Amino acid sequence: MTTVIEPAVEQRVTGRKGRWIDHWEPEDPAFWRRTGRRVANRNLAFSILAENIGFSVWVLMSIVVVNLGAVGFDFGVGQTFWLLIVPNLVGAVLRLPYTFAIPRFGGRAFTTASALLLMIPCLMLAYAVTSPGTPYWFFLLTAAAMGFGGGNFSSSMANISFFFPERKKGIALGLNAAAGNLGVAVTQLVVPVVITMGTGINLAYAALMWMPLIVVAAACAWLFMDSISSARPDGVSYRNAMSNKHTWVMSILYIGTFGSFIGFSFAFPTLIGLAFGEFTSFVGLAFLGALIGAVTRPLGGWLADRAGGAAVTVAVFAGLGAASLSVLLSVAVDSFALFFGSFIVLFVLTGLGNGSTYRMIPLIFSAEARARAAGSGEDLDVALHAAKRQGGAVVGVAGAVGAFGGVLVNLSFNYSLDKAGTLTPALLVLVGFYTVCLVTTWWFYLRTRVAVGRYPSLSYARV
């Protein structure tokens, strides 16, 4: 039996079960106008829904830990931060296998399955907070299960990249990423309200509220999304990317931008309570940081198009260092207004940096391809096509490595508060790291000399 849901899009259910599209030519303008655009946009919409809920569940523990004491669970500072670190860690680890799962299982099936997996941490959390005496290890296991939501970003980005032509991928992937990041803000805005509905604090609501939405997202993915038969893992591009120094340079920079965004998102509500206990009522405003960080991500890409990604990224890291010092000053002078305002600035800058670093990646590899073709006589079109595929692979690698930055941010906060009793060591480490990132960006992409010995600069490419 052959099912056709859009004209000129051949689908089948023989051989592989499900809505597999056998004929997909997004680079053909006629095909794209006729049917490709409608199919791609439909898949993007339901991918965004699933990814947004994935991010929402991923950061759920950031609100839960703030309220555990109110429902009878008394964990120390170190224990609290490990509940924030573990979902970060699991989410980062899952990003690479989730990327490769799309060609193996298909976008429709894997989006459905990855959405349904989010039911596991929700059920575990509902049990943990309603059972007196739940051991700490079970909360850790629950936090680890929340990491499923962190992997959804990579599978969603990989899936959507197959649907859109090269000229449309930037905006499609930008929308997908920004909408996913907004899930952090949704959790930190809505959950504090929901758990206080009725009498006292009911943390079970933090889990139960997502379950109907998870079912809706999974059902929509199964009923309305598609899989592309021609989607194949590009092993050659990944191998080439892994051996290219710019892959690791950009991964380090993305640790500084996205790693800071997700790390601060997890930690911000807890830090408000620990550093300024008398202002715990302001925890409900922590969502503003994640919201602003998500919204400014596309702006970072826009600025990079006009001023150059490297220039924007250098400015971002300079600002992150200055804002971190401002947080340090706020703690020293005991000013909550300065503390909160400084963190908002940090979130703005991480959003801008997420956009600018992602914009740099394709430009770096296309610049290398042009230089290589000019020097070796290689066909330029072939070189640029390979560069696009390699740049796509780097986006996946950098996304996975960058997510580990959230782990490092929270490890530094944990160690600083647990061992020194103050945020000062952690903030000084962040300032040092942002300085390293600034110098690294300048060294590789902004130096005015094209080459210095064995260490060439790509400043001529205006990346």
C-alpha cells in the first residue's frame, strides 16, 4: 500500500514501516515550491514542539531543588548541585548518539520515541516527591533520567537539517534551536506557579503538568512527521571534522557560550537562594535569564552577518568576563539588584554568543575550502559542497561538547560554595576561562596577518 500525503512526495510503507519519503529533492526550486516547503515546515513545527518540551524537562530539576526543603527533603549544598550537574552530564553524553539515531530509525519514529522517554523522569519525580523518605540516590537517578531531554536537541537539529535546502537551513535551524532554548524559560516561569496552586507546595505537579504535553508531542510526531529515506550518516564528514583543529577550537568557544547558558540556567534559581536567602521570593523571576538568552540567540547570528562572527564573539567574551566580575562585586557589597542585573547581562551575552559562534562554523569551513581549492586546483564547487557537509558535522560535535560546559559551570559553583563557602573562586575561574576564549577567538580568526609560522589566521575570511 502506498500513501501519498503531499503531491510529488513519494512515500511508502513497504520495506520499512512508517511514513518514509523516498523522493526528496529540496535543492530543486520547483520541487521546493510545489510540495517540499509545506512538508519541511510541518516537520519543523512538530519537531520544535517536541524539542521545547525536551528542554523543559531537562531543566526541571533547577526548580525542584529550590523547593525540596519545603516538602521535607534536606540536602546539602554539594548534594543540591549534583542534582543539577547530573542532568547536564547525561544530556551532553546523549547528544552524539541522538544525532546518529535519526538516519537509523527515521525522524518520525525517533522524535516520537524520544518524546515518550520524557515520561520516565516525570513519573520518577512524581514518585520521589510524594514518598516520604525517598533516598538521595533515587533523586540522582531521577535527575539523570531528565538528561533524556538534553539529547533531544541534537536529534531534532539533525532531523530538520535533512528537510531544508542549504539556503534555508540557517533560519530553520535557528528557529529550532531558539524554540528549544525557550523551553528552559517556560519551565522556570510556569512550574513555580503550578506547584503553588492549592495549599502549600505540591512538587508532584511539577512532573504531572508535563505528562499530557508529552503525550501530545509524541502523538503529533507519530501522526504528522515524516522520515527521509535518503538521510544517511555522513561518516566521512565526521571523520574529517574530528581531525580538523577548527572543530575543537569552535567546541571550546561553544563551551563558553552555550555551556554558560545552560549552566547558568540550571544554577540561577539555586544561587539566588544560597547567595541572597532573604530574596528567595525572586526565584520566580529566574526565568527571565533563560528567556532573554533564548531570544537573543538569533540576534547574535544577525550581528555576526553584519559585523563578522569573530568580532561579535570576542565582544561577547569580553562582556562575559566583565559581567562575571560584576556578579563578584554584587556578592562582596551584598547587592541583590546588582547580582540579578549582572546575571541578566550574562544571559544576554550567552545568547548572542550562541548565535555568533554557530554562524562562524560554516564560514570557517567554506573559507578553508576556497583557500584549498585556490592552492591545489581542486574544483571549487566540490570543495564547497564537502565544506558544507563538514560544517554540519562540526555543528553536531560542538553542540555535544558545548553542553558539557553546563557541567563545568555547576561543578565550579559546587566546589566554590561547598569548599570555600563563597562564589568568588568559581567566578574568578569563569573570568579566566572567558579570557582564554577571547584570546583564542582573536588568535585564530581576527589576527591581521594571514599567517604566522605554522599557525595561520582566518581573519581574511571575515568569519
